[in-house]
Amino acid sequence: MKLDGKVALITGAGTGIGAAIAERFVAEGARICITGRRQAMLDKVAQALPAGRVVTCAGDVTRLEDARRMVETALGLGGKLDVLVNNAAIDPGGTTVVDIDPELWRRVLETNLTGPLFLMKAAIPHMIAGGGGSIINIASLAGLRCLPGMPAYCSSKAGLIMLTKQVALDFGPAKIRCNAVCPGGTRTEMLEASLGPLAQTLGTDLDGVFAGISAMVPLRRTASPSEITGICSYLASDDSAFMTGAVLLIDGGAAIVDVSGAALTNAGVKWGV
């Protein structure tokens, strides 16, 4: 119960990693406000959690007025806000900087980067008034490594990593900690939807696609959403009281791989012979 007594706001909590974080935080003793654009999905998550531990607030993180309403809803749980998890994101891809629709570029940046900015803008003054707080920004391995045909997504997550460091620097004296979590491939509904067309192209199913994209990852698999929650619980708790501005990879070892060398090894080439 390391989060006992804490109040947390989790964006994008209707599915995937956000829903898993919500479940973990409640299990650890927190009271939470979960947000997302679809009320029905939020209700489904809330109904699976103990009564009195969770409130919902449907809204769009790209709208500052919605971000402020989310924070106010969280404050209604006890007049304070200890933890903010910026998880809401979208990941449309399949294009290059030459072909990308400017409106798509704006939509990805507004959701994945401006959204967290708005939530932090709304939340930090209340955290300061309460004596401090922890902000956890869910970035991505794609903020540190490139994915083919995904300039908007990768740029938004790289920007979120730098924004995390900026907030850590500017608000550390006010006892606000801000850290970034960078998951690798995680089998969420959003990623399954993105990879569905690829399964058709390759003549396989989603299991086959996920096996393929994990073939060079040291652990040889993708993560489940629940496997991302432990590091978030740690960052939300007082166990991480001296950690801020950190960029934490949780990627099955993907970032350590030399893809050229891995491709040769998979082809049967023996090194050093």
C-alpha cells in the first residue's frame, strides 16, 4: 500500500497502459481520477475498481479548459493532487515528412505533447500548494529511437522527454518531481489497431506480427500493459523521493540492440570467426 493516502490523476485511462496504471494505483492504496475522451470506457474501468476509490472525468487533453476540469475533479477527492500521470496519446503513422497531412501532424503533437503541457500547467500550482508532487510522463522508446514512417509520433515523444526534464529543472525547488517512462512494444488496444493492416499485408494474425516485431528484442516478446505499472507505482511513491528528470526505459532490452548485428545473427552469421 505504498500509495496509501495519495490522490492521482491518470489521463488516457480508459484502455491499455492507462487502465492498467489505474488498477495498480488503487491496489496500492491511492484514490484516482481517470480521464479519457470516451465516458463508456472510463465507466468500464471504474466499475471494475472498488467503490469510492475512483472518479471519472471525460474530456480532451488538447483543450486547456478540459485539462483544468480534470484537475478540479481530482482535487474533489480530498483537496489535493499528489500524482499526475500523462498517458493519453495517439500513434497514427505510415507516412513521411514529405507526405504527412499537416492536420495529422498538428493532432499528434497537440495530443502527445501539448496535452501533457496543459495538464502540468493546470496541476503544478495545486501540487505546489500541497507541498509537492510527482509527475509521470508516459513517453516511448520511440522518443529515443526512430520508427519508419512515424515522424509525428516520434517527434512528439522526444519532445515530451525534453519537456519532462524542463519541468524537473524548473519546479524541483518547489518539490515537484517529473520523470519520463519509455515503454517499448506493449500489446495495447491502440497498438493492435495500428498493426492490424500489417497483419493482413504479411498474411498472418496479430500474434504473428507481435512475434515478428519482437524477434530482435532480448526478451523476445512485447510487454503487457500491467508490466509498465510497477515503475509508475515506484515513481508515484515516496520510494523515488530523490528521483527527478529521469528517463526510464522499460523495453525488454530493445534499446541495447544493434539492429544490423541482430539481423545478421538472425540470418545465421557467426561473429568473430
